Amino acid sequence: MKKSIFIIAGAVIVVTLAFVWIYLLLNPSNSQGVFSNLGFGDEEDIGIVEPAPAEETPVVNIERPALRQLTTKPVAGFREINTATSSSIYYSEKGSGFIYSIDLTSGEEVRISGTTVPNVYTAAISPNGDYVAMGLKSNTKNTPLVLGKISDNLEIGLVLENFDMSVDKFAIQDDKELLYTSRGDRGLVGHSYNFKKETTKTIFELPFHEAVIQWGKQGSDTHYAYPKTSYLLEGYLYQIKNKEVSRLPADGFGFSGLVNRGIIAYTKFDNLKTKNFIYNRETGETSGVRIPFLPEKCIIGVINTLICAHEDIEPPIGYPDEWYKGSLSFKDSIWIISGDSLTTELLVNTRTESGREIDVTNLGIGDSETSVYFINKNDNTLWMYEL
């Protein structure tokens, strides 16, 4: 065959392809029809490829067992919020201060505040979800505090107010007041701050600086305090009522505990071992139990019932100091203890149920008392256990 024939055939193919390319360029809507059936494989119409969908609203899978993880984000603080029509949990993200809501019925997660508050380390949210107090990470023992009014309008986010002083500890127990302590010249001073009136009252003074506080609902209620827990130091339990500080009959090295009107549940270090007791305030009787009472891992009800997280092992020497430092971790289960009958019942083994090692901290319960919530100290994620 002559060389000229190859040249002519090649030119025809090039021209044909050029016409096809120009046609497709001018008629893009028809491109699918041209190439949808070229005879390779099945001749099924694959349809028009749609663009990737927009990011969906995150939804927590609530159709899971009673123990479930609520967040993958690190959490600075949380609160169960209940209305006449819904139940949800609000939480503040560690680091950013963003506030999210998870509907406990539908599982839908919504960001209700996108206002950035840098270096948020801990947070407290009011029971009705109107106010938040955020403690900022600090290299000193004083915590810079930021107060915020949570708006229903996402575009507004938080109405922020820089608090005029650094605090030692803080909590929001009801919808009216922020409760906090500050370091005075002679010891720790307790205050209440009214959100609406923007007024502050002094509610107590303690003759030491390092303290654990169990707050009442309001500044005028009874509060309890003891020196910061260390197995090397002796601690004493104090009751604070009407600014009067009085000793209660519970003490010991490495002292920690929880109190209500009926009982004192406490732990102390004795003869190189951790020992746990429940003291009946009516009868004066003291009984030993197997579960230690650390405030980050326990809650106490109005009735004499406690819910605690605990790994069923003998805590090592150095407990709880090494746990606070982060050099000791536990694989906790959740237990319920009756302060009247002194019975102890296992509710859930978190490692068996989740397949994860969960070191419980910030254990709390909502007003509905249907679930307990806690943070996994290993990664600061939020979890819940439905009672």
C-alpha cells in the first residue's frame, strides 16, 4: 500500500476527532449520551454523576447500648438540659470554647455557639443552658475566667464578659449564680456572683488555700470542704453554713469524700492501704466498703445512694496523687452503692462493654436522673451511661 494512503487515512481520523471534540465542547449536556454506551460490559445507563453532598449535620448513634460515646471532640465541661419538649446535653469544646448541643432523643448534634475562646481548659454550664463559665489554661494556680451568655442566634454566639478576677475553683449549680473561690491573704475565700444583678457576695473563708469544695445549690446553702487530697497529708472534713466553718467527724491521710445530710462517704490512707468508709450522720455508726470515694469519680444523691467509677483493684501507694498527675490510669467500671444497706452493685464494666480503656473523671448526673455522664480522662471525650 502506498505511503500517501496512510497519510490520507490519518488526516481523516484527525479531522473526525476534531469535529467530535468541537461538538462536545459546544453541547456539554449531550456528552453523557455519547459515551454512556460504548459496548464495554453491561449496557446499563449509569446516570449523571451528582456533585458530592454538603456536609451533613453530625448525628450521634443513640440506638446503641446503655454505655455510649457522645463526642470525638475533647470536652471542657457539660450539662444535661431539659425542657418540656426535649432533653439534650450541652458541652463546651476544649481549646476553642465552641458550644454544642446533642439531642438525646434524635441524636442530632448542633453547634449553638461558634464564638472562639482560646485556651479553654474547663467549663461549667447553667442548668437551663443560658450561661457558661470557661476557665482558661494558666501556668499559675489562678485560673482566668470568662463568662458568657449563650444566645439562641448562632450568628451572635456568646455575649462574653471578662471576669474581673482570676479564680481558684468555680461551679454553676443553679440558673442564678456562679460559685467560685479566690486566694486571699489568709486562705481561700468563697464567693457567689449573681448573673442578672452582676453582684458578688462573700459566702465563706477557709484558713487554707489548697481545698476541695463540694458546693451547695446556691451561695446561701450549706457547702463542704477539705484540704486538697494527698496520701502524704492529713485532711479534715468541714461544713460551711451561714459563713460558719465547723469540723465533721471524718479525717485521715489522703482524705477524700462526699457528703449529704444523711451520710459521709470517705476514703483515707491507713497502714499503706486505701480504706473506704460510710459514716451515718444520724446513728454515728461507721462501716467499711470496697469502693473508694474520689469526687471526680463519684456522685452522691439526696437519698443515701452513690454512683462511683472504680477499677476493682487495690489502689497502689501514691493514690490518688499519681492519678491527678496523670502518671496513673484506671480501667473503670461503674458501681452503685447504698449508704443505708451498704450493698454494692456493678452497673457496667466499661472496658467489656466498649472495648476501650476508660478512666472516668467529672462524673455527673442530670436533673432527670436517667443517665450519668463522664469524661474519659485518656482523651477527654464525653460518654454517658443510661441507668
